[in-house]
Amino acid sequence: MPFAHKHLLGIEGLKEHEITQTLDLADTYASSNRTSQKKKNILEGKTQINLFYENSTRTRMSFEIAGKRLGADVTNMTSSGSSIKKGETLLDTALTLNAMHPDILVVRHGSAGAVQLLSQKMNCPVLNAGDGQHEHPTQALLDALTIRRRKGRITRLTVAICGDVLHSRVARSNIHLLGIMGARIRLIAPPTLLPSGVDKMGCEIFHDMHEGLKGCDVVMMLRLQTERMNVGYFPSISEYFTLYGLDYDKLSMAKEDAMIMHPGPMNRGVEIDAAVADDIEKSAIQEQVEMGVAVRMACLDLLTQADRGDES
């Protein structure tokens, strides 16, 4: 079945079968990435531009690796090393890139809606690698693939998303995806780090980690995004860790086989205790990184199928 969307700007608006289609394809790439024959020629002759207005390690590298493993010619462009630094507008950048006829554009931007604006000016598919506090669709997809491979399903699982929900595009995309796939979602955070209207998101809300983690299958920690905070959202880092940092005491409230996730980069001793993060029995953090490449390969593949004349 062909992918029904020209762009991937967010999880919101996707249907369950489209998410499943993406995860199924990503699962095949996850398997092939563990072999010695990782390279494909699916995107041979195609040009992929990664345009990152914000710093990134995992997302940018995994998109680059994903494109190269599919055979694409990959170009990385950052705001600090381009005319953006000289004051070029987003629209002028879009017009310039469009004139070069890329086959797919991957964009990370600090403003919500910027990637959607770019998609309206580009002839090629545009893939959102994170825009402001809006969405980060491939992160939610890789999280879903990680959960599905560990637990065998997503539906009916209880997933706790803990920490700085207010500033997290990862949380928003995961809330959309987990809801579509039939999971039970809990948000655990201080009231100051929850967005307005959170009661309409279809999630259970907790302000106490011990209470919120009771019986959870998945514990998804979020990075404390202090760079987006211009006022005091909590008294101190040490108090935040005491109340909301994941340690073995709090984790004991979850199911015995609960898995631990974190989108990275981690602030050890702030959102999560180092020993918990490195617990190979419970932590799926490194597997998330691995699944990131597979999911991004699947997204690049699906979004370029129509251009390749391949709708199988």
C-alpha cells in the first residue's frame, strides 16, 4: 500500500495502519542493519538535504546514516555554516534549496510550524526532524518500534511519560502515537512543567512519581530542557531529581519487567540515575538509538516511493 502523505510533518493526522506500515518496514531495516550487508540502492541517484537550524547529534547522524544506507547522496546544512547566519529568511532558504531540485528535505527548526511552512515551498517531500515545541515524529516512531520489539505490542500497555512535558515535542508526538495505537498514557510531572489544556490530551495526570509509576509497562523519561526556561519552574536541580528523577526506588513501583526509555541527551543525576540508565536488563536507551536509524530509513523510503515510481 502506498504511503498516503507527501510529507511527514507530525504524528497527528496519521492513521493506525500508516503507523503500523512504517513500523513494519522499519523492523525489516532494523534486522538488515545488524548484518554485514547494510547498504541498499533504493535511493541511488537521489539527493537528501539535512537542514538543521538547531544542534543535534543523534537525529542528524541517524538521518545521515539512514540516507547513505539507502544509497542517497546526503548533504548536511546547518544555520551556522550557511547564509542563514547572514540573515537569509526561511522562505529564501526554501526557494534556494528548491532550485537545486533535492529529492527529500529533512528539517529541524526551533520554531513550531517552520517545517510546515517550508513544505509549502518545496517540490520534494519534507520530513520534520523536530520543530520547536510542536512535534518530533520520527522520535515517536522509533520509540514505538523499540516498545513493540521489546513488548510485542503497543496496544493496552501502560506508558508513563515523565518530566518536562511542557517543553517536549517528543512528548507531544508520543502522546499522539500512543493514543492512536491504543496505549494507556500517564503524564507525571510537576504542575509547572505540564502544558495548558493537558486535561484534554486523553492522558492520566500525576504529580507524584511513586503513584504515577504503579503498574506501568514503560517508563519514558524526558530531558529537562533548561535552555527553554526563562523563569523558575522548580526550586533546584537537586530537588527536581529527588522528586522526579528516576531511581530504583521509584522504578520499583512499575511492573517488574518495565522498560526504561529516554530520547537523549540524558542529564544523569537530573532526570535519571546513572545506574538505572545503564541497567542492561531494563534500559532500552541504546536500542532507541539503534531503532532511530531503521525508522528514518523507513520514512525516507516511504516518502520517496511515489517519485521512484515504486508503490509496492
